[in-house]
Amino acid sequence: MERPRSRNIVGPYTAPGLRHRDSVLKVLKSFFSRAVSQTDWASAYGRLLTQGLGEGSEWPHPVPFLELKDRDAYRAHHKEHAAVLRKQRAVEQFLAWPGEPFTVPGYNALIRERVDYAVDFLYAPAGSSQPNWRERVVCPKTQLNNRLRGTLLAIERLLAPRDLASVRVYATEQVTAFFVWLRRVNPLAIGSEFLGAAVPRGGERNGVRNEDVTRLTFTDGAFDLVVTNDVLEHVPAYQEAYRELFRVLAPGGLLVFTVPFDMNRDDHLIRATLNPSGEIEHLLPPEYHGDPVDPQGGVLCYQVFGWRMLEELRAVGFVRTGVLFYWSLLHGLLGPDQCVFFAFKD
């Protein structure tokens, strides 16, 4: 069977090319469903869509993580690889046109299966024609979005040669699809939510553990891995949280986390603070994010982090800090500047 040439998609990305989106996707879906082996599928789909996009052709196809340590390295990467990054943005524009929900055929390395990732425009930025790539691109089998799959794949890379199933794990969440997956891999993993003063710290309500990341109830060195997904931005005393996360990690332990992050800022953008009386003072219009414990409500964002965060983590005692950037069409890891942060304890 003759394969379509990659230039049909990864050429100039002109508007006329975008008008053929539906027909091209049908061709891709045909290859995706008719491939008789993993090698055939990787060759047909990979050559169509990954040429010149910073991805290789080997199989099983690894996620092309890029580790950067500071803002200067980030700027240098964008300058050196500007052409590749432009092609990635063009592919995203192609997929998202004409602004309706769609699926992207891909491979989920967590379950080692081919899937159709679902993309819609929920949480899309106002006035943007692009989806919220970070929070969408959902795997129908694991229910994990782009950000959460990227975090788990980053953990696999950072833990090696150890594996997730064999380490002591604490996650600062418990009522989420992420924690369901974590417990599937490691049944002894511990999770928690912040339930407030009505529940004792370390206690439970309806089977959900209550913890305050600025005053954790765990003993020193209790965990080999701590994972916190989009939590620290909701903690006004975030530096106290740094110290507690460091304390409960064992020597050689790993902290992996995501936060809202501004790649163009060194200092954090402080949106709100607590005054000495414990009252919230808003420095910018309030911004609320989804709360898994209270889906009908929301949780206030106190800060958007900048590059100074990595220096703060080193000041607490972490010896190696950095950012893993990722982008992969085959893995359904899309969107600009998708990343996971990490810090190792000596």
C-alpha cells in the first residue's frame, strides 16, 4: 500500500491546506485503523505528521522531553529551534480548525495502546481559536488530559531506573482521575485534599484525607516521590509548602509538580495575599480555578509563578531543579510550552 507523502501536511501550512483538513484526517484515520502492526502504524502516521517536528521515527516512540534549568536556557532553545516550534504551532492550528470538537489518533504510552484523544474547546482562552491544550486532549480510556499524562510520563523518566510501582508516593490530591491512575499503578500511594479546619489535619471525611501542604502530618523522609498538580498557586504561604514537601521526602527523593507559570517572568505575579489578620487582599482581579472537592465552587489563585521558583526550591535544600518541556503529536501532548517541574533532594 502506497503511503501518502508527508508534504501533504507538513509543507507550507497555507490556508488552502487547512481547507482540506477533514479529508486529510480521514486518510489518517484510515491508516490508523488499518495498520497491521505497530511498526506499520508508526511509519504511516509518524511520517505523515512528525517530519520536521522534533520527533524521531523509532518505535516504541519515546516522548521527546527537553530538560531546561533556567530562563536563559529557555530563550536559547526558542531561538535555536524556532522553525520546529513554528511547525508545531501550525499543526495545532491545522487540527483545531474550524473550531469544533475533534479527535486526534495517537499512542498512550501509559497503557501502551493506540487511542483517539478527544479535544474540545472547554476552558479555551477568550478570543482564541485554539483549545486549552493543557487541560484537554483527553484519553478516553484513562480519562487523563494532556497535563496529567505529561506529568506521569515525566515521573517515569525522572524516577528511572526505579519505577512508580515500587516507591513510596504521596499526591496532594485524592478525588481525581490522576489519583485513580496512581493507585492503579501503586496501590500503597497516599493522597489527600485540603478540607479546611472542620476536619483535623491527617483525619478523614468520607474516606478523603485532610492535609495542609504548609503543615503536613507525615514524618520526616516518609516518601520517595511527592506529586502536586496545580496546587501551589492556591497556597499564599507557598514557601512554607516548599519546606514541608522537602521535609517529607527521603534522601534522594523526587518532587514533581505543575503550576501556572509565566515563561517570560523572573519574579512571580502575585494576584492576592493574606494580611496579618488572615483576610484576603486582592492585588489583581480575583481568579478562581476548578476545585475537585467543590466542583460547583472554585479556589482562589494567589500567584502565577516565574523562574525565581527554581531558585527558591534550591534555597530550601533541593540540589537539582529544572523543567521538562514536552511536545508530541503521536502521544497527544500538544500546545506551546507544556512542561513539568521537578526537584531532587540530596
